[in-house]
Amino acid sequence: MHAARAWLAAASVVAIVAAACSGSPSSPTPAVMIPLQSSAWETISDPQPFALANDGAALTFEFPSSGSINYLFTAASIPNLHGTLSITVRITTSGPVIFNSLDPQTPSCTIPSSVRPFIWANGNGNGESDRWWSNPRSITLAAGTQTLNVPLTADAWSNVNGKFASADGPATVAFGRALLNLSRLGLTFGGGCSFGHGINVQNGTARFAITEYAVR
């Protein structure tokens, strides 16, 4: 019995790894829409907790003028996560707003102030392969509505240390395990040399809204 269970677990990881390596990921039918009720979402931020609200069906918050918004996430249990992760966000500004990254842009750290999807797995673990970020796909912070589609394939995600899931066999296997053991889905805000070290605003105000977060 133990041998049979071990074989089944290994087979599941191999199947996910094969999907993660594929250039044409299969799509779940129908789309999985992640609920946007503000009470179901959490942040890593300063201040903590951070004020979230709903404007109709959209999840919203006001960017802080001091401190930062770093992570925005919700519990998610999607078995065998695959397909394409799709988000639509709307940013409304007042004044000549500057989106300020707490990790500043320099000649060697050139990521613009931006937001990107991330996956948190393995019971919200803190290991190098428990969090995965969309890379290089992201949304640069600016007024307007933007949609981002990210295939759930190994070449489109990197881990805590910036290592792509497609870099080698162990990284691909770790990404496959994360897709099997999803615990949170969300977004992170950052720039400079980091994806999630936080953003605030200067010279005005800005409201952020997620209007859709889905897996297709």
C-alpha cells in the first residue's frame, strides 16, 4: 500500500511537470474565477492590517503615501493548477502621481514600479520554491485598465531567488509540486531589484482595483 501511494504521488508530480514544461498549457473548463470579496483577502503591508474594500464587484484599496503595500493574496485550493492565470486591474489617480518603489530603481536595478501575480504553495511555506512570481510579465503601475495573461508554464515563473522553473530539472519539479499544493493566489508590488518589497505614492493619490482574477 505504501509503495502504491508513493508511486501515485510521483506520477502526479511527473504529470504536472510535463504540463509545466509544455509550451501550450491545457485550459480548465470553465474558467476558475477567484472571489474578490475584500473580507477574503489579506495583505503584507505597512500599516498592517491594510484597509481593503469592494467597489461593486472589484476589490480596491488606496495606495499609501507612507509605508507600503507589498503583498495582496487570498486562500485558493485549485487541484492541479494549470492553464493561464489572467488578471485585470484598474488604477485611478489624482495629481501627478509617482509610484515609489521602496527598493529604488538604479542603473543595475531597473524593474519599474509594478504589480505581478504570484503563487504561494505548500501551506504558505517560506522555502525558496514555495513562492513563484510571474517573470517577466508584469503590469507597470500607471493610470488606466490593464489585463495580464500568464501561462502556468515553467518558463514564465521564477522563485524567491529569481530562478526560473525551467532552469533545471529540480526547479521544474519544485514548480510542479507548487502547482499541486497551492495555498494562496495573489499579487505583489515592487520595483528596483525586487518583486514584492513594496510601493507607496507621492505627489497625489491612487486607487487600485482588481476587476478580475481568474484561471483559464
